[in-house]
Amino acid sequence: MMNMISQKYYRVYKNETAVSEISDLDFKPGFATHFERGNIYSIPQDNKMFYDYTDRIDAMKKAKAGALFYINLLIKKAENGIDNLKQYRIDHYDDLNINLIDSNIRRLEREMHIK
């Protein structure tokens, strides 16, 4: 019987902080796939993307860096969203605070004899 030495890999999913330990003995041989000309290859969905590392410390550092990058991206999206919200409010100020207030709507209903 042959003595097998197992190598470990460390997997980090995109935008996640968990580091999963994977033994190379856990890998199973894949099946050969024949692609017809014109078939399209697609990469996995963004939330299923991962990176593998041979060193646990590197994996931990990359998980932290990836999480911090994602947090900053979410903050930037939130800041842009708030800016868009403020601009929308400015652009529609007259309608929201003058033209579309309930008293003006009721007045128009009375004028048009709608109840």
C-alpha cells in the first residue's frame, strides 16, 4: 500500500470571511466533457466564485481584504443612493410639497364634482 501525503487547500468564497479547509484527497476526478462548436461556456454566479490558497494565513488575509473591499463597495453604493435620493427630492420638491398635497387634491375633486 502506498503512503499518501495529503496536501491541504484553503477556500475563500467571494465576499465571505469563512476559510474552508479542503484536502486534496477530497477532490474527485471530473468527467471529460465534449463541447460542440458554438456552445457557450459560462462562469459561475458571482456568489459562487471562490479562491483557493495553499497557505491558511494567505487565505485568512485574502478573506479579510476581500470582506473590507466589499464593505467599502456597499458603503459607496449607499452614499450614491443617498445622493440620488436627495437629488430626486430636490427635483420633485414643488410637486411633493405644493401640487400633490392632500388639500390641493381635495380642492380639485370639489372643482370637478368628484366625490
